[in-house]
Amino acid sequence: MTSRLTHRQLEYLVAVGEAGHFGAAAKICNVSQPALSTQIQLLEDRLNVKLIDRAPAGAQLTPVGETVVDLARQILSTLKEIENVAHYAGENLGGLIRLGVVATFGPYFLPAVLPRLQSHYPGLELHIQEAPPPDLEQAVLDGSIDCALSRPPSQHLSLCYRGLIEEELLLGIPNTHPLAKQRSIRPEMLKGERMLTLGTAHGMNPKIRAFCASTGAELYEDYEGTSLDMVRLMVSIGMGLFLFPELYIASEFAKEPRVVLRKLEGASVTRPIGLIWRDGSVRGPQYEQLLEECKAALAAIRGA
């Protein structure tokens, strides 16, 4: 009778898929290469499908192998979650959280929430990973990280989303620009004005494009900022206008006299940020509690 697939076989398969070589995967898994090869063969026999194309130079996943590896990562992540829940019994939010953040939000919010988490959950270990929203969504889905502070995910993805903030975006204007003298900015005043943007990976590009479409401002396609600091510099030397997020402003604009900030009259420009995690995760209650801590930290920032 063919044996059942095992946790160890899935680990070995993922390792081969990531390493692209049986020998390297065996070292990662701390087993001999023959032992690893045998378990992969048993897994293929059990599933009655070829998962890996073997060659002297290495090993490559077949198309079905790639799909199985994606599912294996999710299974292994769930098993790890079960171990955490059982071991910590709800204390310290599971003991370890691998948290993803978007670069335009995390650096300006985490300094407020991390001390709170350390105080309330002294046994909690946090691993922080910064990445663009699409990469964070994929990392949560495949179990590379546990949850992420990011934009709302696409509806077709199997992810839970709980809102944290509708972050206000304020228009940054060079202090030498004629609009800087205006206390109130109406949409029609921006017609033809040059708008800067971040690279598409940062996730703010669609919001800025929509802003340009609604006001008649022109997106400067020849330049995409690599960070909010770089775009702020470009605005300060008169290269264009930009929509700066609320928490970035609170963190960084006290030292920026060359850029003035204005709201758009009759409209509030915002972007949603919340916590995402894999739908059906056994650690859902822990992530809900993490979100509550984030909300308390946010309230403290806004009350300061």
C-alpha cells in the first residue's frame, strides 16, 4: 500500500524547489541526499505525478510541482501556526509574528507601536519585512510572513483585511510656487500642474493617477521617486507637487521648511491601510489583537 504524504516530504519538496538542487536542499534540511531523494520519490509515487525534473546540473519543478509547492508552503505555515497556538496558549500573541509592512507606512508607524508591543507582550518576537503590497500579499498567502500592514488586497485573494486607518494625503507644494501663497487649493487650480509619483511598487501610484485625472494635474512620467524622502527633496527644489501621507508628515515634516502642505478644498484625499492575513488562519484572534494594539498606537499619535 502506498504510504501517506508526510510533513517531512513537504518540507523536502519546498527545499528542492527553492534551492534548485537535491544536494543543496539536503544541506538545508540537514539530511543526507539519498534520504531526501527517497522521500521525494515516495511523495511522487503517492501523488502519482512527477513533481521535479531531475538533471545533473540541478532540479527544476514541473508545472504541477510548482502548484504543489505553493500548497505545501501554506500547509507548513498552518502547522507552524498550530504549534505556536498550542505552545503559547494565546500568550504573547503566539510568541513570534513575521510582520510585513509597506515602505510608505511602516517606518513612520512602527516606532509608535513597537514599544507598546514590547511592553504588553514581553515574550513576543517580531520579524519585520518591508516590501511592496503585491509582494506582501503573496508572502502572506504562501506563509513566508504571517500578516502585513498594507492596502486592501484584491478581492479574489484568500486574505482577511481589517482596516486600521484611512490615511489623509496632503498636497506638498514648493514654498517658491505661486500656489504656496494660497491658503485654500481648489481642484481647478491644479490644472496643468506637474505631479510627481513614487514607483509603481510602492502602491501609491493609482491614487496619484486618480488625483491627476480628477484635478487636471499632469503626472510627471519621466521621474518616479524611490522613497518618500526622495520625492520630498524633489518637491523642495521645485520639480513638482506630491501627495504626502499623514504619518510621514507627522514624522518628517518638522524639519522641512521648503515644502508647504495644503488640503484640497471640498475633497479629502485618503488611502486605506490595514492588517492582512491568510483567510482561515488559526491565529486570526492573535492578529485581531495585534490590530487593536495598532489602533491604540495610532490614537496616541493623533492625540499627541
